[in-house]
Amino acid sequence: MVHRPSEKEESFTKRLARADEKLSPKKRSKKAGASSSSDGNKTLSEFSVAMRLGTELAAGLAVGVAIGYALGCWLGYKVVFIMIFALLGCGAGMINAWRVLNGPALLAGPTNNGRSQRGCRIDD
């Protein structure tokens, strides 16, 4: 069953503009006293991304070594399991870091065809 808009309904461009407005980030109000420079926000954002990258890499390695140590103590091949799971943890940390760096592109919002990133139709 296909929905065919009647003549009384709004045009597609108007509905798309309203959906874009709804999904766009909220603009700061000037009453909130947020009169900081854009350079300061950019620096803070870059610093937070750098900290998150380091945390993702270290956490992946730490979890891998912990699992390897636990399995090594349980099964008796401590060195082998630590080396294997340290490499797996490093790989997982790198994948997570890659996702952090490429995350904003995935959350860019709706495309021009009126659908969200997941393919769902944007309705009011």
C-alpha cells in the first residue's frame, strides 16, 4: 500500500526542512552566558577526542591482558594466553579508536531523500 499525498498536504521540501530543523543540534541561547570563543570549544573537543582515543586503546589492552591472565591461570598456559589476548585486546582497542574517529560521519543526520541513517522515514 503506497501513501499518495493529497493536494492539501505540505510539499516534501517543507516537511524535509521541518525534519532537518527538528534533528539539528539545539542552538545555544545567548542568555545562558556562553560567550566563549569557538577556538576554545574546538580545543576542548580535540582534547576530549584525544583522551578518549587513549582510553579506548588502554582499556582494550587491559581487558585483553586480564582475560589472558585469568585463562592462563585456569588452564596453565599463562604466557601463551596473555600474548594472544593482549594482541586481541590491542586489536579491539584500535577498532574502538577507529569508531571514535569516524563516529561523527555516521551520526550526520538525515540524507536528502527524507530518510534517517537507519533507513527509517522521518515523520512528524
